[in-house]
Amino acid sequence: MICSAGPALIWQNVSNQMVFRDILENKQFFPGDYLLNTDTGRPERIFAYPVYGILGDVQAAIYVNLALETLQRRVGELNLPFCASGP
């Protein structure tokens, strides 16, 4: 797996995004939204996992953006047979 993290260009309050509302409500892994990254304009998918406090309440979230262009390129490098994508 290749991971990277760069500094945010500006501080952003993302508490209004569905991913964080879902984590607060359901207190479990969030499998993702599709969105356009506001910094790059590229499509991404968001994944998040809640971080619990001592009392079991959500204190924070681990938040990951998966760049779909990167995923498409990596899958293309696998040289899968034509039929690997389905019938």
C-alpha cells in the first residue's frame, strides 16, 4: 500500500460532511462518499473510522481520502486478464 500525507493548504472545518455526521450517529466505520477534492478537483472516495474516548463517546476520526485516479492506475498495472472484470 502506498500512503502519503501532505499539509492541508488551509484549515477546514469538515464537521458538516456526511462522513462525520454518520460516524457520530452510528459510531462505526464509514465506507465512503464519492466527492471532488476541493484542492485538486480530482475524484476521491472517503473512508473514516471513529476514535473512542474512555466513556465510549466519539472523540475523533481517522479519515482517509482514496484518489480514484491512483486506484485506477494501480489496478491497470496488475495486467489482469480481460475476464477479470466480470462477465
